[in-house]
Amino acid sequence: MAVSDGAAFRRVLDGLGLAIVGGDVPPGSDDTVDRIVERTGASRSVVREATRVLVSLGMLTAGRRVGLRVRPRDEWDLLDPQVIRWRLESPDREAQLADLLGLRLVVELEAAARAAAHSTPRETAELRATAQALAGATAARDRDGFFEADRRFHGTVLRLAGNAMLARLAGVVDEALRERVPDDHLRWSVASSGVELHSAVADAIAAGDSDGAARLMRRIVDPGASTRAPQGRAHRVAMVESPPGMGGSSASVSAPIDE
């Protein structure tokens, strides 16, 4: 696909995806390739390719007689990073943030605990190096470097859990991390506090401390958790609802952590 076609494809795909996610085109609505071509000014090949992607994501059905039809949200691939990004850019943003936080509270805490049980010294050295890279990017206020180091850290924890299905969720976690890349003085200050927690998670995993790794990861994923009522591990795994956002906790790593 040529560069110009690639730009047109992205424009058409994002436009259709956002229209569906935002409710401008509700479930059950019908459309055709010809009408989309007319509306967007894109070529038929570009529109066909964009609709194929939406069909693969469970957002559209395609048939000769009915054309294109929007499917209900519970049939969408809600774990696909593209769908997540569209939801974050839509009126559904707050619900998507809450969904991401709930998923991370279930998945990343367990991944940290499993990583502590399974990781080798070489793997934990890699994790510690990534935590150091995150610290360096934070000190330099390098947004791109921060995101890259943050996504590598969390992706590495998922991989070290020793479960291929957990590792496949790295793309979902990436979208949550993209949302919290600092962009002002206050958020950089909060990020600086979180850097110590990343190093502490790496240390707990290296020490084989599953409970400690999970507790510390919870403070990264949900910064306000340490100020709420004590949570046992069984409750922590079951918990799927918590307010979205960065939070404002700046407790040091050495502060007591309730369990």
C-alpha cells in the first residue's frame, strides 16, 4: 500500500471505528462500501480494507445481501489495542479507563507474584535495568523514553510470569500506560514517586518475594490503594473496580504496606 493510501486507510479506519464506538452509528445500523466511499472520498480498495479490519474486530458483519452491519459492543474484540484507543477517544473514555484499571489489578498483580516464583537471575537483571531506564527517562523528563521504558517493564513482568496468555495482554497494558505518560510538572512529580516502586518490584521479584511483588505492583497500578482499607490477596484478585487516573499517592517505598 502506497504512503498516500496508507494515510487514507488510517483516516477511514479511525473514522469508522470512532463512529461505531462513539455511538454515532449504533448497533444494527446498515451501511455499504459505496456509501462509505462517497462519504470519505477514499478509494474502494481502501474502504474495503478498513471494513475488513472492523469485521475482524467483531465490530461489523459483511454480507452480499445486507452489506455492512454494526454489531453490538459485547461482540467486539475489546482487548484489541485499536478498540481500546477508540474507546479512550470517545464518550466511553471513563468506562474504558475503569475497565483497564480493573483488568490490570487482576492481571498484573498475579503476574508479579508469578514472576517472583519463576524468574532467573538473568531475567531479573533485565527487569532491574529497565527500571533504571525508567528512572533515567523520568529524570530527563523524556516522554518517549518514559513510555518505552514503562511498557518494557510491565511487558517484561507479564512475560516473566511464565504464562503465554498473560504475556499476550502486554498490548492492552501498553494502552493503559500510554494514558499516564506525564505531560506537566505535577504528573512528572507523581511519576518520580512511582519510579521507586518499579525498582522495588524488580527487587522483590529478584528476591523471590511473591507477596511483596504483588503488593508493590498494586501501588503502581492503583496509586491510591495504600490509603484505603487493607486488602487480602484473595480480595485483590477478585477486585475489578477502582477509580481511574494517576492518583496522588507519594508514599515512599519504605512506608508500611497493608495486606
